[in-house]
Amino acid sequence: MCRTPIPLRALAGQAVWVVGPGSPIDDSCLICREHGGLIEVPGGLLEDGEALTFHCPPMGDGAYAGHLLVTSRRHAPDFAALDPAEAGAIGLAISKYSGGLKSLGATHVYVATIGHHVDHLHVHLLPRWPETPSEVAWHAVDDWPGARRLDAAGIVTLIANLTSAIDDGSPPSSPPAAAP
């Protein structure tokens, strides 16, 4: 898995961010900018072939613990624009990281894609943590006052625990905790 900034390369005389060989991306797109290292992604990019997964960056009071985004490596607006290899990679990444979140203690992992404001396929993985009251709806698990929130350092720890649990099946060194 790669967790390093992706280099800038010139294609046809134009500066374009690339994420892997032959994968030009649109530097005006939020997701592409995250892929390209123009926007910090704590914990880095997790590469699975044509899929890139990362933790939603913290904003304001932090990020909801475990809110992952599974994205297409190539700038593609939706599922219909994916080729079979890309669609397969997205599906496998959703399964892999959902299982990883459950290994960290999530009781359920919700999967959603809306694509209304950002024209680059991104699938949200939202874990439901055990302390979440049953009356909190799936789409509000990250909004209720007791939701686990992480700062950048907490995200780095969560991603390290997630990749460790996925790579070797070992339990995490510590559960994801709320940011101070």
C-alpha cells in the first residue's frame, strides 16, 4: 500500500496530476486534488489497483472516526463510467475496508454514494461504533454529539491499525478514540 505523495508530471505540455502509470486526473476536482497530494490526506492513500481509499480529512471539530472514501483512481464521475477492472477494484476495496473497520470494533459499516457535489466517484464507508444509540439513523452516525471524532494524528493511528488488521489479521494496538 502506498501512503506517499503522488508526483506531478507533464502530459502534452500541460501539468496534470497522475496517480500511477497512465492515470491523468483533473486538478480542479476535490478528489483528484486529494489523490495528487494538493490536499493533505492524513494516513495517506491506500492503493488497491484501480481503487484508492483514504480517510475523510478532518475539518473544524475533526473527522468522524473511520469515515473512509473509496474512490476510482481515474477521474470517473460515477459507477456507469467505470470499466470492469475499475468496478471490480472498487467492490473489492469496499469489502476489504468494511471488514477492516469491523475488525476495529464497528458493529456495522454503511456504504453510500451520492455524487451530487463532487463529480468523481467516491463511495462513503461509515462505521457504526458500539456506543452509537440505536435511535441514531445510519446517515446521522457522524452527526450525533457523542460521535467519535479524530484529528489528523488520530486518523494516522486509525489507518495504521486498519492496515495492520487487514494485512495480518492481528487486533489493533488500540481502538480509535475521540480527539481531545
